[in-house]
Amino acid sequence: CKEPFKKLVHQGMILGENGIKMGKRFPEFVVNPSDIVKKYGADTLRTYEMFIGTFDAAAAWSDDGVKGCRRFLERVWKLQDSLVDGDSYSKELESKMHQTIKKVSSDYESLKYNTAIAAMMTLVNEFYKAGKVTRKEFETLLILLNPVAPHMTEELWADLGYEGRLYQTAWPEFDEEKTV
């Protein structure tokens, strides 16, 4: 094709908390990413930026939203305490696992990061309701979450004794029959 790319997607603008465009004209509304990284970590900032709204729409910044994403990542971290042996999905969560893999995979492909993260949040809630998470379920969650929170997921991957780097791991596949 004559263009340097086949598809162009414009991302939305992140506005100040009051809905006003951040910039030199309104410096009091500017959020410095370095400050957020220092306080909450890079993975929290990445997660929030992807969760804030649809990729192509403008969205207002929210400190509460940042804190919510931080809580989500902390809940993922604490799942280590609920790990049980198992190289397969539990019967109770097998369908939910396949639904989540399907949803997250599809949403990443169509740049719907916010709904992919929401699906993973729902899955984490299911783990807490069950009171346990198998190693296979946790492994799958880490793979799905890696594009959003690479630092934390790589650290968890290494701590759990998995070989190699997480980002080089094959993407999980879902069974359509088990999504029903």
C-alpha cells in the first residue's frame, strides 16, 4: 500500500480531573507520570491508562481510578497465598477461565483494553470467592495480565519457579465448548 501502514487508530486524550485538557495553558491540571510511577509503580500507571476508557475516546484523569488499579494489582499479588497445586483448571472455574481467555484475547486484538482488564478483575474476584487458585489458573492469569502489568507478572512468574521469561510464553487458548 502507498501509506506507511494499513490501519491508523487515533488514541483518545487524557484530560485533567476536571475534564479540562492538560497542557501548558492549564499547568495546574497536569498529572506528571513520574509522580504516579514513584507513588504507585509503573504497572499501576500502565494498568490505569489502559483501564481509563475506550482507546479512542477522551477520558478524565481520576486519582481514585489509579488507586483502584493499584488495589487490583495488589489483589493479584496476594493470590500467591491462595495457590494450590494443580496443572489444570478447577471444575468450578473451568468455564470462567475459558470465557476470560476468549474475552481478553478478543479485546486485546480490537484495542479494548479497558474491558479486557475488567474481565481479569472479574476473574480475580472469582478466585477470591473460591478461596483458592490452582497453579494453572494463576499461570493463565499472569500470561493474560502481562501486556498490562509486565513488571509485576514477570516477577511473580520467576518467584513461582517457571522457566524462561513470561512474555515469551505461548498465549493460552480457549475451548469454545467450555465457554458456554
